[in-house]
Amino acid sequence: MIVGLTPIKVNGQIESDELSVIVEVDGDPYQHKAYIEDHHPFVEVVEVYDTLLNAIAIKGNRQDIEEITLMEDIEKTYPVRTYHTTNVNTSIPFLKDPANQLDKPLAYNGEGVKVGVIDTGVDFHHPDLTSSYEGGYDLVDLDKEPMETLPEQGQPTLHGTHVSGIIAANGNMKGIAPEADLYGYRALGPGGMGTSVQVIAALERAVNDGMDVVNMSLGNSVNGPDWPTTVAVNKAIEKGVTVVIANGNAGPNNWTVGSPATSDKAISVGASTPPLTYPYLFDSFTDKKIPLQTLMDSVPWSLQRKYPIVYGGIGEKEINDAKGKIVLMKRGKIPFEEKARKAEEAGAIAVLIYNNEKGPFQGGLNDKGDEITIPVASLSKKDGEWLLEHMVQKNKWMATEYETTEDKMAQFSSRGPVTISWDIKPEIVAPGAAINSTVPGGYQELQGTSMAAPHVAGGAVLVKQAHPNWTPEQVKGALLTTAMPISDEKGNRYEPIDQGMGRMQIKKAIHTDTILHNPLLSLGKLTKLKEDVTYKLEIENVSDETKAYHFELPEQEKGLRWHFPKTFTIAAKQTKTVPITLEVTTSQRKKGLNQGWVTLRSDETSYELPYLFVNKEANFPRIMGFEFGLQAFSDGKYEYRLYLPGGAKGLTVDLYDAKTLQFKRTLLQLEELKKGLTEGVIEGRKVGDSGSYLANITIVTENGETYYQQVPVKIMSD
């Protein structure tokens, strides 16, 4: 099967006769390379993969490529799952030298450490990156220049350059590790899109290039520990590479972490806030406080006194009486920048856009934002409707006030746990909101766990520089062991599946004398009336003297009884595994996720260890990642795949007309499906008529429960 299919573009036009592809092969890939060079002289073998993949990358005429892919020894590839970008101001000094950390200055800058960024490429001509950039590879165009996608090549990208700047910018802007050797691996092409095989091939290249640390600010929606990219990440770590992965931007709901952040060996990163000043509207009479989310590319919201608010609808009509006032508008139809421009032309002092559906939203003013000189912010539907009723219709004025905050979880940050393995994710958090960094042609503020992960990757680089002989397990353990649990505005600690061990503290990780190698206590799924679960915690004393440790007994909870070892010692440079046993009376605990914290102490240092177990059952998604489309060069065959974390007794996929929702036909029926990946091929004649459909996926579990998911599907005949 062909994977990583990339038509060559010339002057922005696709040349349909030439292709760049990656194919997985059966047997020795070097023998396949020799065979192709002997028998297909017009096909270029660009790369051979033999570390994480068994594959070759080839370029050539479409007809020649098709002939090669039909050979018997071309193996079925890993599922081609689409990946995308999970779409350094005050955050870096905040992490490198906060007032509450060690007095000793941070003496490390990343020198001598190699860090690879698997992403959309990197603008290696950017003046802040030229001194750090040492090379890389383009897995989209299959060449040695991993430049971001340019406008003439398709939808341009900037994500990889932004991520690279956070790690290793060394110019007007300084990254976490400005003296590190930076390598870029372009696995995501126009629009930030790519395939799982391109990602795996990029990771293999990074391993073979000798990277010490790799950052992957990318992912998909499949929450499972055995997706192929997750498996490849684990193999890379086993070969000595520390891999840092963004947790995803599908929060705040649980079970939203996606592969490959589901890897149990990688460092999975969620997003917290750096020190930020937030504007909010405040009405003292009603004690109403409305937070504002400034749109991307908007000028800062800096109003200092009260202003009246007028209503501008959705922006279709001219706005009357807006001069010197705030214009409130509803989201819908008209682009944000057009709404803002119309309000500005009417003399408005600022614009508020409220959601047309439940909850808040994030948005941007695109490339035209620099033409708009007034601030533009978003509101939730609830807050917008409140303003309309209590301020606009009653001709009242509203004040802007400001609040400075830090170390709060970003709402967009994906939450755990991982299905099947029940691992706690994320494992650590770092600033990912309002992060200014390098982009082609300058600088831009972005937010996401994509921005949090490179902060941690940079932290890993500094730990590796300080301790060059440490393994990936020790680097990860040091960062997790010394992370600081964070709390919400009310002082309540965020749950383990929100923050893992907490916010990264680089200095403490570098100078730690203890490494907890598996400090997130994932206790699994409990099904019996009473169960004893034993977790083996591995503790390494990296100091030069014997250290004593003991656990604090947590407050007694109904249905839980902890058994910890008595005070114990670990000699200098030694490791000990200690058992922690939890007795659970499941009938006295709530069904689903049960989580909390236990405390380990050594001298004056305390380590907060999160724990989690699933009681009986959990409300995790039962259907994920459904894909359906034509199989490449297959003479009209279609392939399908989906992920079933709990398996299924039966599965049915019914097609409905996308417009009328009228039932058309049943596409697929399967029985007795195991946990994990389900995939297969359907003959074209069995698929039916072309058209746009809504696929209704129904599964029935072993317990007789029924679950549904609807996914748009297009069927196109050859």
C-alpha cells in the first residue's frame, strides 16, 4: 500500500505524473532498494527505513510508482492516520528563574545537546534560528531542506518555526536552550497535515541522526496506547531518545488525550498559563464579572474606564451610534475581521463577539488583523446574552478591570486518562497560553499544548546538558519528580488527569537528588467487590549520600485503605523498588474514575504522587478515529479503519443522505471485535452509489450496551 502520497508541485501546480511516496516492504528494505535501482532506473530510492519502519521512500513517474506498489512483497502499511499541529515572552524566564526556586543561577544553555523538532518544518533563514539550526530532513518532499510550506506550495505553515523558537531561538528572542543544536523534520505538509507513516519516518530519521531530545507537537484523536505512532515513539525512547509530545487541544473533557501522547514512555505535556494579565468586564451593581478572550492578532484590550455598549447584530448591517462605545456582536456568517472593521469604521472603541452556541470560543483576525486598530475579544454565549439584556437594552456603562494570574490549567488542554491502559495523562504541564515566538518573517503569539511541549523539550535539553550520561528514563523522571502541583482560582488542586505531576521546574529537575521513575500511580481497572492493588514505585537516589524516605498516611476515605512501607533508606547512587498497596471496597466508591494524591517525603522535600483507578466501568468514548476512503491503486476498492477501546460484540455502519438524513443502506456489519484497531477492505461494487453521506456507526458491547457515533463520509467512484 502507498503511504505518505505527495504529488510534486511546480509553481504551485500539481504535476500529476510525478509522486513522492513511502512504502512498507516485506523483508530487507536494502534488497528492495537494490531491486528497484536495477529494474526501475527511472525511480529514485530517496531513503531506506530500517529502525522504526521497514520501508523505502521513492520518487518517480506515477505509472512506475503504481507498478512497484502492486508487487507481491509490498506489505500492508500501518494505518494512515491524519496528524495535524495541535492548533517566548515571559514564559521562559518564568520557568528558568522563578523567585521561588533555587538561588543558584541556571548555568545551562543547551550547548552540545541535539534536539529534533518533528513538525511542519522550520524557517532556517529566520535570524533568531540560523545560529542554532544544524540540519534536518523533509519527509513530505523527500529532501534535506525541511522548510515550512510556502504559499506557492499550498496552505502555508508556521507551526514548526514557532515551536523551534521556544526551544532554541538565539537572537532577539532567546529560547529555553539557545545554544542547543536544532534539527527540523518536516512530517506535516500544506495546512499542517500529514500521515502517521510520515511522522514515524521522521522519528526514525531523528533517531538515526543521533537526537538527544525530540519534540512532537502533533497528534490525532485516537486515545489508545497501541496506535502505531505510539509504538514507534516507545521504540525511539528505547534507543536512547527523550521524546516530548503535546497532549492535545481537545479539553477540558476527559479522555481527550490522543496518540502518540498516549505513549507510556514519552513525556506527555499539558498546557498551563504563564504570568498573564487578563481583562474582564465588571459591573459593581450586580457584582457581575465577565472574562474576555482577546482574539488572535487583535491589539491588546487596554480600556481604562467605563464605556457604554451598543448592539451590532452579526455584522450584516451598518452600526449606528457606535462612536466611542463598545460594540457587542453575535458570532455567525460574517468573518470576525469584517465585523471588527465595520465597528471600527463606525467609530467604536472596542468589539465584543459572543458565541452562537454554548461555551466560550477562540478565534483570530487572520492576516488582516494588523489593519484593525481597536481591540476585539470573544465571550461565551451566556455572557453575551447577559450583556445584551442588562447593559445594552438598559443603556448602562461597563468597566474594564484586570487580573494577573499564573499556573492555571488552560481550558483547551486535553485531559486523560488513556483508555485500555488507564494511564494518567498529561504527566507534566508547562505554559501554553499566549506564547510569542518565531514564525516565518517575524514573530507571532500562539497558544496550545503545541506551545507547552517545546518548553518541556527545552527543559529536557538542559537536564541532558547537566547530566549527559542520564538515560531518557532519568531525564523524564527528574522532570516529573520535581514538578509542582498547581491549583485553580479557588485554591483547589487540579485533578491528576488535568495536570499529571504539575508544572515543570527546570532548576529543581537539574539539581534533584531523587528520581522517581514511575511517579504517576496508575492502578488499573477494578471489577471485584474488594480488591488489593499493589504498585511498585522505583526510587533512585542520585545524590552522594544515603537518604531516608517515608510516606505520609493520607486522610482516611471510605472504601480505601493504604499500606505503605515503613521508613526506608536508599544508599548513594542506588535504586530501590518499594511496594504501595491499596485495598479498595468497590461498593463504597463511586463508579468510574477515582483519583487523588499521596505524599512521599525525604528530609525537607515532599513529592506529591497522583493516583488513579477505574471502578467497575468508565464513561470513555467507545468509538474513535473512523476513516473510510479509496484504497490507493486498488482498482476501486475502499478501506476502512476505526479504534474500539473496549472492543464490540457487533458493529454496524449505516449510511444516511447528508442533506435529508434519509436512510440509504448499510455499509458494514462486523461481529466479535477485539479491543483496539479494526480495519479492512470493501469491494467497490459493495459500497454503492457515489455521494455525500452521514455514516451512523453503532456498536453493541459484550454487556449489551449500545453506543453511536456519526461521521461524514464521501463516496467517489473512479
